[in-house]
Amino acid sequence: MFGFLLAVFIIGTYILFGKGQLLLIGLLLAGGYTLYFLKERKSLPGELVVYFLWCAWSLTGIAVCPDKEAFFDSLLVVFQIIIMSFAIIGITEKRGSIGLNYMALAIGGILLLGISFIGGEVQAGLSVASKVQVKGLTRNPNYYSYGLLLSVIALLYFWGLKPSWKARAVLGLLMGAMALGILVSASRKAFIGFLLLILLWLWMCYRKFVMQRLYLIIPMILILIGLGLFTDYMLENTYMGKRFRKDFVEDPIHERRTDHVRVSLYKEGLHIIMENPLFGVGLGNFAVLSKHRLYSHSDYIEVASSTGIIGFCIYFTVYLQLWRRLGRVKKRLHGYFIQYNIGLAKAAIITILVLALGRPNIYSNATWVFLSSLIGYFWHLERKIELFDRYQAHLRHQQRDLS
């Protein structure tokens, strides 16, 4: 039952974006797991404890925020994400597998891309002159492309299962379709994230394997050449390429860059942080104080300006704890697929943190669905390691008693 609700909820984050049905599914998921949690007296992983602590700290914003309505609206979003994370982490740990989570992420991305294909949006986006940024059901090209990027991570998970060449061909075609979806979204962040993810995946998952089999260097070089050709095609033949050239190549006519608004937002954020270093200005209030009336377009600035430097340190400790958990599991479990999963997870986390320079994950359902899945799965593995260590210690104790 939990597994079915979890899969429906994850898929729903793609095709029920902003709809009340998704909230209802989330309430059923969280409510059902909460009852199980209380009945079984389950524990919590450190990442979730820190996340709850950050949420508690963010309540200090009540005393300093200039707009309480904006604060409570944002607090509600954060509260919903934390409850969602609590349920996803717990259910994933209980199931002892992350495969269902990745399957739902992959299906969600396929549906999101497929619907935009059927509607003709992707085809329109292939024309440079149309200046169309594909948004799909999300109504936002950045959300659309970011969801497809998470789906690519999911497809890479199934690639690591070493399926048949036919299955890998299908996975390759799906990843190519996701890359095309990212391309026609004209989201520069997602495009950079896609290239970074593939490079990190190759490095994290196949570095040692390739060095032991030097003949595999040729396929790796071909992949890199393919990425280079893909990038060259993007720059010359797509609206995204036009946006890149407009932003990063001098425009002799207008003599300006279109990213000035974002630069201005970052400057405003740094000013707010310097003026309110301890408590920040409260959740949701960066946009209230900004002359552009926009959020900061950076997770780092959004968190620090909203909850202060202390809140910033607490919030990003979640990532640090997850990274350390991955390291502990890596040292103890040496199977190929576990090591591959850890490498993929690290590649994904680095990609998310790099993209966080330009997107506020603090309010991102998709990001925390993914991170919660990682936390729940690797928490499960570490708990298994701890149980094995206790069993071994018990056996040693018994042997000492017998001797």
C-alpha cells in the first residue's frame, strides 16, 4: 500500500503539478506512514532531524519578517515538504529499496515529456525563430527541464543494473529524448546540469572500471565527443543557444546582458544577508524586499537571507550528513551495484548543489522527493550494517563466554 501511494505521489509531482489531487495523495501518504511510525516507534535519520531543526529555526522569522502573510505562505510550503520528506524517507527505509522511487521518477519524466510531444509543444520548440520555451504541465520551463534532469538520473540507475543491450538501447533513446526536452525548454541551467551530470556519472561510476580496462577509454572519448557535438548543435541551432550567445557574447547593439536582473537579485540578497545576518528576514520575504518582487534565484541566497547564517548552516548540514552517510556505506559495502548507486548519488548531489546557485531548492518538491529517496535508502543500508555489527559483537561475546 505504501509503495503504491509513494509511486503515485512521485509521478504526480510531474503531471499534477500544483493540483489539489497531489496534496490529497500527499496527505494520504504522510498520514498513513505517521500512524505506522507511531505504532512501530520508528527512529529518524540525522538528516531529517536536522531538517526539522531548520524548520523550527525558521519560525524566528515571525519576529523579523516585514510581511507576515508572505512568511506564513512560504512556511506552509516548507512544512508540506518536510512532512513529505518524513514519509518518503520512512517508506523507502521500510521497503529497503530505492528502485520504486527511481521507476516513478522515470515514468513521471516520460509522461511529462510525452504530453508536451502530443501537444506539439516540443515540435514548436525545435524552431529557433519561434522562441518557444517548452513548459509542459509545469507552466515553467525551468521546472519542466529540472524534472527531466531528475528523470535522467533515474534512467542512469537502471543503466547500472546491467540490462541487455536491447534494454540499454531503450534507456539510451529515453535519455536522448530527455536531453531533447531539456534543449527545447531553453533552460540554460538544466542544460549545464545535464552535461555536468553525465560527466560526473562517468567519473564517479566508471573511473576505476575504465582504468582497469584501458580499451574502454575509446567509448568514453566517443561519449565526450558526442557531448561536445550536442553542445555545438545547441549553440548554433536552438533558441537556448541563442539565449546563451546573447548572455555570454557581447551584444554590440544593446551592449547589455539579459541576466542583469539575476545579478541584481544576487546583490540584493547579499545586502539583505549583511543587514540581517542572524535571523534573516523570514521565509518568503526576500521577494517582498526585492525591487524586482522576485525570489532570489539561488538556494544559497534564499536560505541565508530568509533564515540567517545560522539557518543556512543548519539547512546545508542535511547535504553534508547525506554525503557522509554515503561515505560510510561505501567503506563497508563493496558490491558493484551498491558502489555504482553511491557514485550516481554523489554525481546527482553535486549537480543539484551546483544548480542551486541558480534555483531555490528550499521550495522545490522535486528536489526533496529525490533527496528523501536517497536518505531513506542509504539509511536503510547503514542500519543493516549496524545490525550486522551488533550480531558479530554478540557472537564474539558468546565465544568469550564459552572459552
